[in-house]
Amino acid sequence: MKLTLDGITDNSGNIIVPPSGSQINVTTITWSTEIAISGAVDGTLLSSTFTKIGGTETNLIVAARINGNGRSAGVCGSYIKINGTNNYTYNYVYDNWSSGDQCYHGIDIWTGIPAGSIPITVGWVTNDGAGGNLPFNYVNPTNGRTDSRHRAQSSYVTIWEVRA
């Protein structure tokens, strides 16, 4: 074995371990079905699972765009939860128009996640414990949901697994 700029190679030059920063897996989860949201203190907008192939030595870079429609709370704790840990660095955009589109969006790095089938959840929770502070009334609004000019939307999360 040799350590090279390409990573660790066997005697034939085949890469055994890629160099730091190498992408080893990518997953995109897309949700297209419209979902009506209820006004609880906290809740789930979308959920799924993905497969992480590396152990805790790999990191996840997670980018998301979750589309919604219908005015609700101007402030709520928007998060993405991976493997049981909420991350509140995803921004919630609110425009105070009942027919306007709202969204979560952002990108962050997750560390220390083991290999295997990993649950992912997009949701919200309020800090004050008050009900009715949901981010919007519909996820993935359909054509003309609250305005005839509206087009159907989908939401996605893309997860890049990289060697740390």
C-alpha cells in the first residue's frame, strides 16, 4: 500500500481509501405530493430514510429546499433531523401573504453519523410552546392552491457523503 495524492492505493495503484474531501455517495430525496399541515406546537412536514455507506469518519453535507404555501406563523423553529438530532440552521422564509409561497432552505454539515439506514425528518417546533405556529398550511402546493397563477411544487433534500 502507498499513500498518494489520490488516497491510499494498493500495490497495483487501485484506490483503497480516497483522499480527504472526496465524495463517496450522494442521495436526493424528492417529495411531490401535496400535504395539508395541522397547527400543532411541533410537527413533521416530510420524512424518509437514506443509506450512509461510510462510518463516523465521513461527513454529510445536506442541502434542502422545502416548498410550502399559505400564511401561518412568521416565526417557528424550522429544522432537519438526521438520526435523532435536530439542526436549526435551515432558514424559514415567510412573506405574510396568505397566497404567497414560503420555504425552508439551507445547507449544513453533519458529523459523527454511523453507517446504515438513516432517518431524516423535516419539521418545526416552537420555542414558546404555543400551538398554531406552523410554518405554512401546505407542503408541495398543487396548481392554483391559493392563487390561479400558482404552479405545482416539489421539495427536496440532497445529501452528499464525503470523506472527512
